[in-house]
Amino acid sequence: VRAFTDGLGLARQGKHKEAVERFKAAADSDSGFALAHARMALSYAELGFDAEAQRASTRAVELSASSAPADRFFVLATDASIRNDTGKAIEYYRQLVDAAPSDTAMRFELATLLETTGDLAGAREQLAKVLAADPKFVAALLAAGRVELKRNSPQDSLGSLNAALTLSMQVGNDHARADVLQAIGIAYKQLDKPEDALRHFRESLEIKRRLDQKRGMASSLSEIAQMLARTGEGAEALKTY
């Protein structure tokens, strides 16, 4: 239970690599711990390890047959999300949120899924409730900013994103910091401020290189290349691509 709780805290901070290790420790201590496998699957998915995420999720489903109904619903919701059955995942998460409206983690997962489907109004509503209960929820602040970017409201996004950046720096959470810097860069790109956008994309890339986040590195490089092309540096943009 201690390892599982540690993992939840790390995942909430965006430290999914470390969270996986704690969830593994929990599962090793109790081979029937379905929730540990489900949470491990979510962290693997965040890291881009899709095969590992599906294996952990499948194991969670197998173990959850005798779990309490709420735990079983969470495991099924996680599995549906990882298998890209978003409609089914949303259905499960809505039931979980209705059963435990004060559970900010469940509400955040629902908001993330709604964002994925393009229901930005629904995602925005759920994130507002999450942040009303926990204003320092870094991942929710990042998601709130991201939703505003998708609504083509870059100026509105910066309040949430700058708050997320400050909090991620205060706790030394480089994973979240890199993601927030990327989002701020996109805000400045939409505001047609290429120099500010480039600076934030490059800061994000530097952190991702240090953390060896291959998918994140590629994303930052792509954004940098777009900015270089926009400012007339075609050769450098091609090299970056």
C-alpha cells in the first residue's frame, strides 16, 4: 500500500518513470493487486510504452474479477482508454465520478478523455471543478491551458500554463516542466510571437533530451522546425526536421 501510494503521488506530479517502479513494487508485494497493475498501465501509456501498457492493463482486468465494484469500474475504464475505446472509457469514468464526485483524480481522467474526443466544453467544465478543489494540480493546470489552446484562445491559456510552470519548478518536476514549456511555446506560436515560441520549445527540448524522452524530443523538434520555416530559415528548418 505504501508503494502504491507513492506511485500515485509520483504519477500526479507527472513523474511516470518513477511511478512505474513504485507500482511494480506494489504488484510484486501483492500479486493480486489489480489497481497497481491498472495504474502502472496508465503510467506506461503516458511514457509512450504502448505494449507494456496493454500487458499491465490486461493483467489488471484479469485480477479485477473479484475486486470491489468501484475498483473494477476503474480497471475497466483504464483498459478501455488504453485500447482507445474512448466512448466506453468515458461511460465508466462518468459512473465513477457520479459515485465519488470529490475524487479529483477520476474527474481529471474524465476531463482528459473528453478533451481527446473534442468535447472541449465538457473537458473545460470538469477541469474547472478539479482546479476549484485542488488549485495546485499541475497536470490539470496544463490540461486547462491545453484546452484553451485547442479553443484558439492562446492568451487565456497562459494563466493556467504559467501557474503550472511555477509549480513544476518549485517541486523540481522536470517532466511536467518540459510539457508546460512546450504548451507555452504553442501559445506564443498562436499569438504570432515566433521568438518567444522558439525559446520555450528549445527549453522544453533541452529538458526532454536530459530525460531521454524520445517522443517528446521529436515533438519539440517539429515545433522548432515550424518556427524556423516561418521566420525564413528554411535550411535550418529542414535540418531540424
